[in-house]
Amino acid sequence: MHDHIGLKVTNLGASLRFYTAALVPLGHLLCCREDISMGFEPIRQHNRSGASQGGRMKNIIAALIGLALSASALAADDRATVAALDTKYQAAVETNDAAAMAQILADDFVLATGNGKTFKKADLIDEARTAANRYEHQEDSQQVVRVWSDTAVVTALLWVKGRNKDPSFNYKLWFSDIYVRTPTGWRYVFGQASLRLPCP
């Protein structure tokens, strides 16, 4: 018989909230917490005294409610994290910050544009390093983030204004950015952009 179970997690703080909501109603309390780990153990006095069937059922119902509330909170945390990360990426593009872009983009990243062209991570990083585009604006609006477990999709309307060598550009486009949770955090893996919409 196993006397304990170990689980690897990517977000210790979020996991603490989740398992506290799930395990406390079932008679378990946090017994230790360190920088990279935590532990729960049963309240032995409670276990020895025994619980009625009705009491156990109440505990199970409370645990299920706690799980639902905790899952909702975790999803909200993920949405906020991804929203901030995508905003950070757009800001990095605006300033041609290749290092910041490289941290956010997955190694196998692909961008598909509305005219059918595709770009890889190396293409975007090289463009930033050479400052091929100089931006006055690289800002999004109407941002919506949807999360499904370890995948998130950001949709927004992007306004891009600047200069490429001599020609200037000023347009808007809709985009969908896909992020995936990895052991080292969320990474931007795929982007889909619409055709350019002229600004009035």
C-alpha cells in the first residue's frame, strides 16, 4: 500500500489553491510547503473518530464544489497570464526586441498570413534584429482569451503603423494567436492573421 503520492506541477501556487479546495473538505490539511514542493496529510483524529455516511457525503459534495470553483479560478489565472504575455509580445515587436520575442515564441512557431505566406520563428527574430520595420504603433484591441486545459487562443484586432525603409504602412488586421503550456511556461506556437484592413 502506498502511503503517499507525488505529482509534478507547473504552477505551485495555483496547484496549492486547487488541492486545498479539493482535499480540505475530505479531511486533509497542508502539512508542509517549500519553494518547489508541498504536502497534504489526513487529519488523523478525524479519521479515527469515524464519520457518518451523511457527513462523508457532505464532504464529497463540498469537495466537488471546491473543485469546480478552483478550476474556474485556475482558468481565470491562465487567461490573465496569456493575455499579458500576448500584450508583451506585441510590445516586443513594436520595439524590435528580438530577445523578448525569442523567449515567448516556440522553436517550431509558424505564422500564417491572410495572403497565404508563412513565417517561422527565425524569420521574425531576424526581422527584429535588423529593425526592418520601424513601428509607430503595434497595438491590439478587443482582445479575447479562451483557454482549454493546456491550450489558449487569443483573438484581437491589431493596429500596425510604421515604416519599412522608405514606404510607410498603416493598417489593421484580425489575428488569432495560439499558446501552449510547456514545463517552462506558456509559449506562442501558431499565429493566423487576416488580410490587411485599411485604416480610415
